[in-house]
Amino acid sequence: MADSPPPPPSDDSIEQSPVETGRVIKGVLARFLSARFDLHEDAAYEGQTLESVRRGVPFKGANLWILMFAILICSIGLNVNSPAVVIGAMLISPLMGPILGIGVGVGIYDFELFLTSLKNLAIATIMSVAVSALYFYLSPLSEAQSELLARVSPTLFDVMIATFGGFVGIIAVSRKEKSNALPGVAIATALMPPICTAGYAIAYQEWFYFAGALYLFFINLVFISFSTFILVRFMRFSRHSFVDDAQERKVKIWIYLLVALVAVPSVYTAYNTVQDSVFRNRAKRFIEEECNFEGAEIIAQKISGSSRDSSRLIELVLIGQTVSDTEISYLQRELDDHGLKGTTLRLLQDSENEPGVTSAQMALLQEQSAMNALYQRKSEDLSEKEQHILALKEQLSAKTKDTIAMTAIIDEASVLYPEVEGIRFGRLQTVGKSKDTIPELKVGAAWIVHKQPLSDEKISSLSRWLAVRTKVDTVLMYK
């Protein structure tokens, strides 16, 4: 008996077909993403990674000397405000070792590694602060430069940098082939500058700087260690000691609590930083859009205060004409429309109109006064030169107006009067009481070349034609 054909697909199988297709697509996509983001692909053996971390923990011998010299280099860079020198110091700094050790020790519950890393980090920190403080105490340069001041107000952005840096650090350490990622992490997280800033603060007793710098260093320490802990657990490193669920939960609670406590102040400072940036951008936009004065120019501006400060102030130093009180009142009202409510606008024009001027503002006003005098002097010189140029233009225009196209007239005369081959032109000016110039044209007979003598009628006709052609009142003809 012949095989019967297969039965047609049922309605149920047809309805399930798109579902099965979706599952296949999801499976393919999951395998693709898993292969792309697999951290075990080129990872070193777990034992090699742990050994590499342990080697970077101790601070003694060469490591300690390298740290001290790196601290000195970084301090010099901050002192002379050289970003390149600071970056060079961060490249050779060995501070990442014990920080990664702390994160790995907590991640695998190796409390011996954790305590050893913590002890060595404390030694390195104390030594670094002491060396930096000694340098700044002996340095003749005492001013806090921008590179140093940038490390006293950490924000949430520093938390994010430290977290991502910690991820990169442990990934780089756990690879078979080591890359230059670890030095890059040291640069990005800026471990050295906060310590050197703390040393500067001790040398000059700037305790606000000291607190801010240590807070930034603490942020880097906690969040690099935290991200290392997360990634070690994600990569399923073997636990060094047995930990029951209750103890593990307790450890995690303490970790998350510490991370939250460290992060909260940075959220507040980040919010204030963003608000300050918004305030300054609004103030600059207000100056660009509203402070356009006719006859006056802004030569200096100062935006002081912050978004949370009630004494916010915009100061403008003007040169040129004095801006009226009415216009100043109008601009003060316009501040509200630009989101600058509570901000005071102050125009520094002259000391008489501003009785409460400080010494710094007085210096600006004196500079303005000198510039105003220079501006006035230059304006007068420019006006005098413009008048001289205008007079020269008028003279040139008069000369051009009186200019006669002699070649064209001679060519026309030779056509109208074939007997004439040449004419010489000249002008007569009266000499006497009147200084007016009489527009007369003299034609010298000596320059009239003819084939035959000209009759009086021809001379009279030529005289009238020349008068019309040259646009003068009288033409004197001489034989």
C-alpha cells in the first residue's frame, strides 16, 4: 500500500509558528551578546589574577620609593599648575594596588587580603600626605592654582568616574595579556592629586581644602573597591573562606551602607555645581541679549554668588556714555524673565554714581576712566582726520568737476572745424578784492594749428561751442 501524504498542518501549529520564530531569534541574539560580552573569553586563571593583585598590595622597598617620588612630582605639577606633570605622576603611582586588593578581598571574603590591603593603603596615604606637606611647606610658591583647587569640591561625577574606573581596573588585572588600562584608570580617577592637595592644606592650614581633598580620595577608594567587589562576584571568583548566608548578608549591608553614606554628600555638591552652572549660563545669556547699550561698551564683567546664595551679583564695567537710571531699572526687571530672580545688576560707570564702590571696583573704575579718556582722545583724533579726509575729497571732487576731457574735445573740434588741429586750454582767475574764481577758458592762438586762417565767424562759432562743451560761462579766444 502506497504511503499516504502527510496531513496538512493544524491551525494550532500555524498559530505557534511566530512564537517559535521569536524564540529562535531571542536565542540567537542571546548567544551573540553572550559571546560579545563574555568576560571569561581571554581571562587569566583565577589564581594568576589573585597573585597579580597580591603583588601590588605591599608598600615597601621600591614601591614606597616610587610612591614618594611620584608624590613629589605631582606636588610640583600642582604647584606650578602643570596638567602634564600631574598626569605623569599619576602614571607612575602604585596606589591602585592596595585599593584593588581591598575590593578583591571583600569580593572573595579573603579578610586577610582585605586587612593587609587596608593597612598598606593607610601607610601609603600617611606617607604621601607627609611628603606633600613637607614639599609645600618648603616651596616658595604658595598660591593655590586651578589644578589644586579642582580637587577640593568632589561631586557625583567623581563617584561615577571612580566606579567605572574600578570596573576597568579589575578587568585589566584579570586578563591574560596585560594592557595599559590600569595606568589609564589611575589618571582618570586622579588618586594622587587629592593626597597632594591635602598636603598643601596642612602646610598652609587650609582645612576646607583638606576636608574636600580627603573626601575626594575617599570617594575614589570606596567606589573603586566597590566596583571591584561587584565584578569579582559577577565573574564568580572562588570564596577564600566559608561564609553563611547570614554573614554574607551582613557584609553586603555594611558595604551598601558605606557606599550610600559616601555618595550622599557628592550628590548634594553635584546638584549645587549644576545649579551654579545654570546660574552663570543664564547670567551670560542675559548680558549678551539685554545689555546692549547705545554709546557705551562693556569692558569687564563679573558674575559672583551662586544659585543658593541670596547675594548674587552681576557687575558690568562700562566705557562711553552713561546709562540712565531708567534703563538700569528696566534691566533689573528683565532679570526675572531670564530666571535670575534675586540677582542684583550693578553697572560701574563712574565713582559719583556709585558711592558704595569697593577698592577693587575703584581700581576698575580708574581703569575705565583712563580708557574713557583714551577713547575720547582717539575719537577726537579720528574726527579731525575724518574732517581732513572730507576736505581732501571735496577738493578732489572740485578738481574732477573742473577737469576737461581735452583729447575728446580736440577730436570733436577737428571734425566740426576741419581747419583746427590743436587747442591749448587754460583758466583765468581775477586778481582784486573778489576771491571768487571766474570759470573762464582761455584758448591760446599759438596752439591752434590750421590749414588756412580762421574767419571771425568761425572763431565766434568755435568759442560758443567750446563754452557749451566745457560747461563754462565765458571762452576767450586769442588769435
